[in-house]
Amino acid sequence: MKRNLSPQSSLSVLALALLALCLAPAPAHAYIDPGTGSFVIQGLIAAVVGAGFALKVFWKRIVAAITGKSAVEDDDDL
């Protein structure tokens, strides 16, 4: 028995096969040296410190936006 696929179902099968091929892992043939780990850790620490500093600088504005009150700016310059 020969079963004919409709053009729509054959297109679906083709799209599924192409998606499977695109998502299949390929060997990278790459080398990660020991310094790469410390570089990643350094980047993570910098991101955490940067986020903390941004939070510190904009804390009053963040609280004012959440509570709906007006942010009062301090005049620290003498």
C-alpha cells in the first residue's frame, strides 16, 4: 500500500526535520583554559557589585515609585 502525504503534512514533516537538525548539538572542538573560569567569576562579581551600586544610587527613586510618594532629593553640595 502506498500512502500519499498531503502537501501540508509533508511540509510539516520537513519543517520538523529541519528544526531537529538545527537543534542537534555539534562538536565545538574548543579548549577552555583555567583562566576562563576566573574571568567568568570576575564578570559575575562585577555584575553583582554594579547592580548593588545602581540600587544604592537610585534607592530613593525606587521607593518613591513603589509607594507613590514624591522623591525628595538631598542637597549634599555645600
